Amino acid sequence: MKAIKDSVHGHVRLGDLATELVDTPAFQRLRHIKQLSTVRLVYPSANHTRFEHSLGVYHLARGAIDGLGLDDDTAAHVRAAALLHDVGHGPYGHQTEGIIRRATGRDHDDIAWLLTDADREVCQVLERNGLDPERVASLIAGEGGLGALVSGELDVDRMDYLVRDAHHTGVPYGTVDTGRLVNELRLAGDGESGGVGSSDPGDAELVLAEGNVPTAESLLVARSLMNAVVYRHHVSRVAGAMLERASERYLDETDTDAADFRRMADHDLLVALRDEVPALGKRIERRDLYKRAVWVGLEDVPAGTVDAGHAEERAAEREIAEAVGLDREEVVVDVPSRPGLKESGSTVVVDGVPQRLEDASELVAGLRSAERRRWTLGVYCPAEHVDAVGEAARDVLGLRGIGART
């Protein structure tokens, strides 16, 4: 057993298999992928990585497993999945996930590429220790009741990143009682609201035990507040959108393919963008970011624009740039997905019956309303063109108003 000191959970104890997995190149690469991507341009101390986050997820998964009564083989697969859940992330994490998805058809939780000849070291460690790599991959993808522990509404991933991100940004809003959350998790699927019983844990449903509606609500509140203050801060959104456009141009204009791109670390990509896409890359490196020409809420955006996809966003950027006489990379249209709270679909036991949190809690409706009010569409450009771009964007996107600008 090996102990690693963690800034959030204290000592994280790794078993022999976990120690081997941590030493693989695929896992060590996570030391060079920042957890909060462009958020660190807002909160300077938010320099923690997906390496320590993955250790934290493993630690919480071990705590949850202890209370679920799993057999040794199942528990070993779940622990491995928790530790490896982020190895599929590309540079800058979620910020480049859309690019990788469009190029490969895979999200970060699809780690099939780690089972290929080129990246088999993780696979070999699992097999050498008697684990099935495909079973681990299915858990990382969130399949089955136990997959929900790694990737679901009540997953240990979410529990760790909320408290870790709050700790490193210095904000008080992500504080949740992870100890109670992991201790109160149950598998329901055999007609009982308690433990596993005789049912297959792969088919059971992950729930919070009786009396834990407030526990589930705390996770929901923490996520909502962190969305508002940290994850969707307008500076991070501007930088993230610029990074995405620069990365797309980099892939279009160089010989780098998606497979090599997804294996990059953050610094690798930043250097590549600075050298190959300097108009955007140098700005990102120096934090010389575009400003908001448009910043409007849901009520001022036509439904068709709210649901615009990648192609529609890029077409709008070209049209706005042409209307103002700018180069295409000088206009960025940022349309986030429709507001929602995935955690509201978590299951809690109330009066002996598993219920969705949204049905058991009056708080959910209020938080959903807050998420809708906070939703904003942005259009960004160099500061000297804010007024002209704002007016052109109003016409191109059919907006009913132009919101705050900076």
C-alpha cells in the first residue's frame, strides 16, 4: 500500500494495481493537463491537474465501494475505472473535447484507443492483474449501475472536482460533504431500497439512502454556484472559445491528426498554437483576450440560434466578420448548450421508494430557473471592433437586444 498526500483528502492510499497504473505514461500525462483549463486565467491559484483529481476520485470510490458490499473482483474493476476515468482527455480537457469528438466520434470517457497496439501499457497492467480492460472501459463510460458511480448523476468524479476546484480557486461555493455522500450510496435493484442483495450490481441502480434529500440537494447547489462563479466565468468562456477556434485552425492547417492531438499536453498545444496560429495563439498565451461585443440572455435569443450547432456557429462568425470587414478569426460566436442540471436526475430513497431528486425536492425548480437566467450567448472580438461587431451580430443572429459589453 502506497500513500500519497493530497491537498483535499489528506492521504490517498494506493493498492499495488493502482500504483502500477499511476506509473504508466498515459496516467503520468495527466500531470500536464490542468483540471480547470482556461479558468486559471481568472483564478491564478487554480493550477491543479487531472492527475491529482484522478487520485481523489479513486479515493472517494474506495470509500463508496466499502459500503456497497461488492465482491473483490467487481471492486477492483470499479477502483481501476475511477482511477483511469480521465486518461482519455485531450489537452485543455473539456475545452478541446468537441474538436476531438467531431474528428474521432469519441468523447474523453471512451478509452477504446488505450486498448490499441499503440497505447497498450494500461491494458497490459490491467490484464497482468487479472482485470478485463473492456469491463473497465465500460465502467468509465458509465454503463450499468456501478458505471454510474464513475460517470453518472451521483458520481465520485463530480464530488471530487467540486471540492477540489473550490479549494484551488479559493471560492467557498463548491463545499459538499463527500464523506456523507459516499457513505450513503446504495445499490437498489432487488426490490429493496438498501444494499445489493442477490441482484447483479451491474443491473442495480445507484441511489442515496433514506433521509438524504438534503445531501443530494447540497451537490446540486454546489454545482449551480460553481457554474455561476467559476466554470462559466465570462473571461474563461472567451479564452476557451478562442482556444477552440485556434485548435481547429491548427488541425486544418498542419499535418497533425486527431490521434496525435488528443495525446498532447496543455503546454504542447499552447506552444503549437503560438507558432502555427499566432493571431490567436499569442493572444491566449499572453492573456490578451477578445472582449464581449454581445452578451445576452436566453430571452433575447431566437430558439433557432439557441440550438445552433458547430457549423451554424462558424457560418455566423464568417457572416459577421464579412459584414464588418474583419478576418474570420477576429469574430467568435459562443452559443452554450441549453441550461440544465444533470444532478437533478439523481435518485434518492424517500419513504422506502427510490425517487428522482427533481420529484422529491422543491429546490430543483428554483435552481433550474437560476440556470436559465444565467445562460448567456456571447460574441467576442478585438476591443476596437466591439461596437461594429455587436451591431452586425444583432442582425445575423436575430437577437432582440445587445447585452453588457466589456
